[in-house]
Amino acid sequence: VRVTFPEGNTLIQFAKAMEDAGLCTAQEFIDEANNGDFSNIPFWSQVDTDPDTFMKAEGYLFPDTYEFYQDDTVHNMVAKLYQHFNDQFTDEMTARMKELGLSMRETITLASLIQEEAGDPANMPGVSGVFHNRLKPGSPYPKMASDVTWYYISDFIRPYYAALDQQVPDAMENAYYTGDNDPNSRTGLPAGPLSNPSIDAIKAALYPEENDYYFFLTDATGKYYYAKTYDEHLANIQKMKSVNAEVKASIGGA
């Protein structure tokens, strides 16, 4: 059975695709991905978890098209995705990760933010540069201020716990939310990856564009605006709103 996992999909979305393909239930896939013994796959020993991690497997299921045997075990199906991640994450990338002082979890978490915020590989190094600047010691803006962390909480963490008739632990929500103005939000990277990023996003996390920006945003045409200060960012917001209004008017007049 052939199954395609798009770049930026979450573990829950991967599991649903496997269920839809009739290969296993979504929960079987989730349970095995998080709790199975994959110590024979080299990268797995490098994966540490924050105490408030939602799902350990998030981020390491490499997005691609795979072929599975219908009568295979769930363990072997998950292992195929992990092995592909291992094969893509080269020794050079491991060395670069260590050079930057990042753990495997931090690298893939950063890559997932880049994946969700940039999308287009051409924009990924610039967006990565902004996040790296915010992560530097003494940064004036040490929170990632990424909206996608809130979407991950509202679209994946909360529904998962609701299906179990459980409340999301406050510490977990706080560990994933990176909003600028919330005193309970996370400083630095969230507790774990928010999706399973592409190889382009992973490379961007390891090889960011060198810039001195702390803010970025996009308009409806896909143009990126970068800023060094919050005042410059506010000015870019006005530019974005003007462009978006023009786009909306052109669509309405068509």
C-alpha cells in the first residue's frame, strides 16, 4: 500500500493517513511511534525529550511517499519512516548541529518552526536567521513569538486530550506556546517539534542566513518583510495591510 506524507504534517496526521490506508489504527501508530524500541536506528539515541513534550515521535517521521505491506507489523512501518529520517540526517549535519550547540530535539523543533512559518524553501534561511537571532544569549526578543505554536496547541494537543476526556496539563500548553506578550509562554524554543519538517527546513535550521533581524511577516502576495526593531515591524504591518487590502479589492472586483 502506497502512502504519501506531506511535508509539515504532524504525527497525528501521519497516523490518520495510515488508518485511512487500512494499515493500522491511528492510535496504534501513535503508540508505537512514541513508545516503541527503535534503539537500533542510530539517530534515535540522540533524541531527548522535555518533561512537557506532547509526543516524542513528532518531527522524526520523514515526509515522503512510502510503500508498506498490509500484513506487516506497526513497528516495522514506523521503523521505515525513522530509518529514512536517519538516512537523510547526514554525519555532516550532525557535526553542524553540534557546532551550533543544538541538540537533535532543538534542531528539529527549530526546523518545524521554519517549515510552518516559511513553507517556500527560498524563504527558509532568512526566517531561520530571525529565529537564531532570538535564540542568541542576551537577545532583546528571547521568545519565538510564532503563531504556529498556538495553532499546534489548539488544533492538535487540545483535540487529542479532549478525545481522551482529559484536560491538557497547563505546563504542557505553556511549554509549547511562544507568544511575546504572555508571561506564561515559553522563552526560547517550544518543548518539541510542531510537525515533521522537510529536509530543506532542517538544512535551513542548521545553515541560517546571517542577518540582524528579529521580526518577519508576509503579505497576501507572499512577500516577506524583515525588521530589526519592533517599530520597524509595526511599519511593516501597515505595509502588509495595505497590500492585503489591494489584493482583496482586486479579487472582489474580478
